[in-house]
Amino acid sequence: METNRLKQFKVLVETSHLRKAAELLRMSHAGLYKSIRQLEADLSVSLFYSQGKRLEITEEGKALYKKIPGVLATISALTEKDGGNERPFTVGTFEVFSTHLVSAIFKDPSWEKSTIRLLELIPGELETAISEGDVDLGITYIPIPTRDADFYKVGTLQMGVYRVKGAFPKTRVSEMPFVVPIRPIEGSPTGVKGLDGWPENMFERKVKFEVDLMETGLEFVRKGSAVIFLPEPVARFHNETVAGDYRLEDVPVEKSFPVIRRDVYILKRKSPVESKAEKKIASALRQILSR
């Protein structure tokens, strides 16, 4: 059975219209009809029937549709080659991981023959992309429960407030000017609302700058204009790339400030198979987080 037919059937279900599905797939109406009928023959089931100009999906068809993401993920994992995937391997995450940690994640020589695509997606968008097959693997510390997407813990991040050396002396954390992500998070089971994972329900802060890019926020910090809430590995890797005067240091916090840790998760489509790429990324993350 060709996986293309499964992908075609998925589009057909989502449009409920043979001609619209054919247009989206850039194939002829007759060609799509023949392909789906062949899929029915391969599976020995009836997948749809006509109801006027629309298509109605049978119960067998609905059951197949729910399984397609997992089936495609399993086939992809089983057909990987030792030198890497034949197609680009797509990773979805956000700046906390992509800006200063991604090079460490992919430094293993076994990635040399692979093409890596990196998509910047916030939680919620990331899970949707996983479910729809647009992303092979996701990395996050704010998982949003989503149909057809699974997640599992690979480690824990120590979070902290950081400043450039000497900035805001003798100032309480609650009075320091923070630079924060501008985009909110919705649907997190932990109640976290900001992309940086700040515990808003436990400790208030003074927001001075809202930015779309973390690197822009770090520039405010390097200039001594703000402080920032980051995972310890991000601050560590940042400090390896800048001159001494621009390195970040921990801000001493008052005793009432909670110790904040965030679990790090791998996101994937529901599948019992762990791909080689997934194993390598999970292993690299565990090494980074254990330092």
C-alpha cells in the first residue's frame, strides 16, 4: 500500500469533497477517485459514499483517518537509513531551545548527511503541526494536550533571572525591569501564560519591554536596560558566544522567590516506534540538561 494514498484520503476526509481534495493535491478528479478506490481494495473496506455533491465517510473510513498520523510516523521511522532521513527532518520548537541550544543538539557527526529544517512555533501551534504531519519532532517545556500528538519528559531545566554584570544593584527582583515575550500561551495545563514560563500565579514582576524575538530581549539585557527570565543552559551557551562585559549572571533573589524548574518534553505523533533521529535528539537534550 502506498503512503501517498493515505495522505490523499486524509485530505479527502478534511474537505469532504472529491474535486476540492483533488485541487489541493494538484491531481485530476478522476485520478484521485481511482487512487481512493484502490486504497479501499487494498484494505478490503468501504471508506466513503456519495451524498449529493458531498462525500460521507463510513465508520471504517473514520477509524482509518484517526490512525493515519501514527501509521505515517511508524512507516517513516521504519524506513530511515543509517546516514539519516532521505527527506529533510523537521524539528519544531521556540527560541528558548532554537537560539542557543540547537547547535549543541545537532553537533553529533551522524547528522552530517542529514538535512535539518527548523520551524519556530509557539506551544499550541507546535502540537498542531505535529498532529498534521508538518513537523517530525517537537521540543518544548509547555506541552499542550492535542489529539494525535504524544509527549514525554527528557529532563528538567533550572530557570533563573539574569542580568548583565553590575546592572540594577541593590534592587529587588519585583522592582527590576523585565523584558518578556510578547506572544501569550493558551491552553497550558500548568497555567503558564508567557512563553518564558514565568510563574505569574506565584510572583509578580515589572514588565518594561515586550518583544517578539528572544535575541532582541537579550540585547536589552546586554545593554543593561532590563533583566530576563531564562533556563540556565541558555544563559550558559549565550555566555560562550559573547565578550566578558556582555555575559549574563544570576540575579540574587529574595527568599520569597520560588525555585522554578521546567520539565523538557519531546513531542511526536502517536506511534509505538522511536525513530533514530528521535533517539539522537532525546540523548543530546539529556546531556545538555544534565550538565
